[in-house]
Amino acid sequence: MTVQTESATARANRIQQRVLAGLNNGAVKELRARFPDRPVPVSWPASLASREQVLARLKEPPLRAAVEGAHAARYRGAVKLLRWLETFPGASWQERWQASGAHDLAPQGVELAESWLTSVGETPARQALSSGLIALFCADIIRPDLGWLVGRFRSGHWREAVSAHRDPAGFALLQANTDPAVWSSRLGRLTRQQIAMLLVAKGGNVTDITVGDCLQIRVHEAEMLRNGGHARTLFYTWLRDAGIFPDDAPVTLRFLTKYGGQLTPAQLVDRYDIQCRPVRDLLVDYLTERQPALDYTSLRSISLILAGRFWKDLEIHHPGISSLRLDAKVTAAWKERIKTKTTRTKQLDGTMVESKSPRRNYPDIMKGIRAFYLDIAQWALEDARWAPWAVPCPIKANEADHKKFRSRRKARMDQRTRERLPALPDLVRAAETHLNNARLRLEAARAAQFGQPFTVLGETFINAHQSKETVDRSHHVFTTDGRRGDLGLAEHRAFWAWAAIEFFRHTGARLEEMLETSHHSITQYILPDSGELIPLLQIAPSKTDEERLLVVSPELADALSAIVCRVRGVNDSIPLVPSYDYNEKIWNPPMPLLFQWRHGGQNRPISGGTIRKAIDEVLAEARLTDIEGQPLRFQPHDFRRLFTTEAILNGMPPHIAQMILGHRDINTTMGYKAVYPQEAINGHRAFIARRRNLRPSEEYRVPTDAEWDEFLGHFERRKVALGDCGRAYGTSCQHEHSCIRCPLLRVDPAQRPRLEEIRSNLLARITEAEREGWLGEAEGLRVSLAAAQAKLAHLDDRARQAATVQLGMPSFRQIVGRTAALPHPP
């Protein structure tokens, strides 16, 4: 189990700095300009009332306390506060409150009132003054500054007073749209307190709260709270779900303080503080010119190369430089510097150690700068404004050649694949064991009493969770040495590590593709003749904008079933959650994502960092090592290379693998493939080239009815006695219909008795062959027997992993075109 090692203070400071940095980004500033907060007037009818009218209101319900003693204390405190405020100038109580300087006071804001009461010979009672101040807030006599409320007014009683006396109908509306467990939890009380702060500081009712008000309170929380209030965003979700905000309001407030949107070309360049203004403007114009043809990730990469790696480095080492025409010595010195990069590593004693290593993307930098010079030279022929900057390129063509670096990278990737492919079964088993152990720990913790030690799997913990009912999956415990851990969070990461590994190894998908997989991605194809359903998984476009469909294997179906069952809401539907595209820096619309979890009372998408951390925890427990004895690490993209290598090694044609992986070029697919004979690669490439040259143009036409029947007949002929044949379309049976030996046979669990009967028959035939001296026959029968036993063991593994669970296909009446049921041709 992973325990918390970072100190609470250090973590709080780190989170606050991150939140403050996020609040200063351009996206949040633009949002606050589009959704301004409500200004607080200096007077309104309730604030202009006389002291007698205010006190009369406090005597009447709902402001009158139900308990007579509490009402007397509240009334007495309000009387004293009003007498104190009357000593300050102003036409309204709000103006007198602002003139008193109470905004700068300590927690309860009554110290000045106490001092004045003491000076006039009265005995101040802080508790009564605090109760009176709450009464004035609830009566809307005074509207304190929102920052003052967030930073100083921490009373837990006024939240209920505001909800009961100011706008009970508004809070009832919120409660009707909220999970009762969340509403009554500590998180729910904190959320109601934030909404009460907005009512007290801004006035009005719950339905009057604006997006700008919510942004304003988040700014104050980030500045004043210990950890920046990074998790205090549920109140915005409540208000938006209740239909209070307009349709164009942000779908969530959580990421607004952590991630910015897309930067303009000028903002991308200005990150590097270019001193030469003409060059800075040139770089901005160049990026603006190329922006329409590039995605945001490529645009940001080019800005880093040109402004950061190139020109900023020249300005640092050659102050005052202002021309793109570089001296040979300047160019040579820059090329030597850019070949290496400096890495700073923090040692255990806190010291920083610098080390230099070769820069692996050196050709990309050379290529980007060469393209910059050549583009300007070409554009100068068409537009005179580029002509002053058209100078000879300092990068030669051979310096931007990737051939050597691609060969080195291919060698590194092949070595990674060769080390990790044999360890993949061990990793799969380790993920299952890690998940089972995490569930056992969590179940034992939930069964233990608060503060009592319990032992599970040889480890002893002390239960630190007071309530049996939890809003999320968190469950805190203490280890015997006093460290704090969260068994609920550990089980959460263990499950998603197992789910991610299963998804990766059966699909070969990229990390961002997996995280964007939704419930709508699970679709099906219906054979028109037999009506058989073929489950398919739709991979949404990502890196290359290539959409593709994959056949769902039984193992992948088990994993998808477990995921769907875990993320279903109370009404058995997948919650809609918005997700953030970290590459394009934009928000995706709410979707029923499969990789989501509930945290902080909200459904959130699982991040790539969580997946990486979860897989690392599995590896730490599995203790896998490479050939040098070092710990073996798996990156999400490693599974993509393993999938490609294993598929081609088992007979999948490379061009089919190219379609499954979504590559535009088959050379990219073959680059993912490791330990494959070079002759086979060259031979297949030559075959593909010849076939493309010789293929007649009439083949590129709409298939005839006979050809379509032949295609559909392939799926029907895959049905055999023991299950389904998984051979690719257009291929013949390589094992002469000896299905028991074929690795492409997918055995139907219902045919297990038949398979056991075959195994018994093989044993009897082997005994007979050995008795009669038929050694060749016996050897062949043993091969078939080994294959039958392997398939029985595979059935046992599938049955042990998961029971049959309904996937819960989405309604295809709502998803047009997801089911392809073609009519039978006449």
C-alpha cells in the first residue's frame, strides 16, 4: 500500500501555488471579463431601515431563534452592534459598516465593537455579539466583503441560519438535485457554506448567483486558504445542475484554476521574453501564418523551438543580436550547445546536481529552424513584407536528417519491446493480484471500528475513518509507524491499473484514446443472415484523426463489463462528465466516459498521471526487472508496441495492423514492430509495392452482391463446433481445419464438455499408440493434447477473471448509424 510521504504543509503550499498560477492564466481572466461578478451597492431597502425596524424584524420569524435563550443572546448582540455602528458616518448600515474598519478585524470581526462597549462602561459578550452579527447578515442589513467572509468568518452556525432564513426555497431546489449522502456529509456542509457566503456578501437569492460570483469566491479562496481551496468547486456544480446559470456557462469550475486554454501566437512567443522587438514580431507573424494548418500541439512545439531553443539562446549568449543572418562562429557555437541538455536532479540531502545528456530531439530542432528560414525565403517571393528577413539558412539539409536518429530510436524501442514482451503475462497476473489485495484491505478497513487496529495480508492498520457512510471511495487509515494512507484511493488506483492494462494490451490504443473512450464507443454489428452480434469498440480520432473499429475479444469484454459496472450511477446510467484535452488545451463536451470516478462529490475523468502512477504501483509490487536487474517500467505507449509486435508475430498482416492502430503509413506500424526478420519486412514491403502497381483500377469500385455475400459468409463460416475461428477475412485455414491446435480458435465456454471429451479421447488414443508402437502417431496426438489442455486452462482463466455481466449497450435509437443491419441482397 502507498502511504503519504510528503508533509502536509509542503503539499498545501505546492497546491496553493498551482491554484494561484492557474487563476492568473488568460482563460480565467477572459472568463471573468465575460461573466463579471455582481457589484455590491452602498445601500438597499433593508440597509436603509431604522434601528427600530431592524430590531422588529429580528423579533419575527424566520429570523427569530426557536430557542428563547438563543434568541435573547442574538437580539442583545444585534442591539449592541447597531448602537456601535451608529457612531460612524453613513446613510445606510452598509456605509457605517464599511466606515468602521471591521473588514480588517480578527476572526469574528467584533473586536472594535468590544472596545467601544468597554469604553462606554458596558460589559461586552463576544458570543452575543457574534450571534447578533449573524442575525444582521441573515437579515441582509449588512453585506460584508466576500474576501473577509472567506478569510476570517469561520462560524459553523451561520450557514444553517442563512439557508433557513434567507432563501429556504433556493436551498430546497439545490437539495432536490443532490445526492442525499453528499448533502448531509461534511463536503455538503462545506458546499452550502460557500453558497451562503455568496448570499451574505452579494445579496439576493440562490437563483440570483452568477458565474462571476463563483469565480470571485474561488479567487479569494485561492489567496487565503491553506491549500488554495483546490477541491472547493462542488458548489458551482450544484448551481449549474439546478439550471441557475446560462447555457454558455462553463461546464465545471474545477479545472479553471489549474489549466489554461489555448494561447495566441503572441502569448506563445512572449513566454520566452524576447528582447529584440523586430524578431519577436517576426516570430509572431510566422506562427500566425502557419496556425491555420497546424494543430495546437504542433504550434506550441514550433514556438518552443524558434523562440526558446533558438532565438532566446542566442540572446543569452550574444546580447544585442538583432539579425537572422548569423555569423558562422555564432551558428557553430549554438549547434554545440543545443546538442546537449542540462538536467537538474535533487539529491536526498536537498542539493541540486546538474548533468548533461544528448538531446534526442536535436534533428527536430534543426528541421524546425530550417523550415523557418526556407518558408520566409519562399514567402518573400510572394509578399514583400517577408523580404527583409530572407537570408541564407544556417542549417544544412544533412543536419536536419532524421535517419541516424531514427535508427537509434528504433533500436532503443526494439530493446524495450524485447524486454517487456516476455514480462507482459507476469504484469497481467500482478495487476489482478494487486487489485484483489487492495479490495481485501478496503473491506477489512470498512469492517473495523474507528480507532481500532486490524490486520490484513500480514499488515496492521488503525482505522481512521469515523463514519461507515462515505461520499466517495476514500477510507483513511494509519500504519503502525504513524503514517497516513488512504485504502479507498489505493483500491481506486489498483482497479484502474488493471483496467488500463487490459484495455491497452487488447486494443493497442494510445493513452488519450483510452481516456476518451465513452459508453457510446461500445457498439455492435449484426450479421443479416444469422443475426449474430459482433461487439465492436470505436476508437475516437486522436493523434492522426483516424477513427477505427476493433472487434471486442472476450477478455476485453470482461474488462469493459467491470468498468461499466463500476462507473454506473444510481439510475444505472453512465454519468456525463466533461474532459479536458491536455494537448489541444480545450474542453470536450460532457460524455459518458468509461474512465471516470467520483471524487469530491463530483464525477471526474481519470487523468493520464493517475494511470501512470497506478501502473507504477503494480510494477513496484510485481518487482519485475530487466536483463541488467534494474526495475522494469511500463509506459502506456509500450503496450502499443507490444500489441503490434505480438499481432504480427502471430500472423496478422502488417497492413491490417496498420488499420487497427490507426497509422497513416505502414512504415510507422513496422517501426512499432520489434524482433521481426528483416527479410520478411523487406519482402512484404516489396509485395505491397508490386501489388499496388499491378492492381487494376476497376477493383476500386462498389462491391457486387456476390462479393458482399462472400464477405458476410466469411463470418458465418467462422463458426465451428468448439467456438469461433478468428482468422482474418480472405485467408484460408492454415491448419487444415485441425481446430484443436489452432491459436485462432476462440472456444465457447458452453462447449467445455465437448473439449473435455476430446481430451479424454486423445489420452485413450495416445495409450493405444504407445501400446501398438505407433510412435509417430503418439507424438502428433501429444501435440493435440497439449493444445486441448491449454484451451481448457484458458477457459478457467476467463471464468476466474469475471462472471458474465451485461455490458449495458447504449440506446441505438439515440445514436444514429451505430448498428449496421444490412438487408439481405435479392
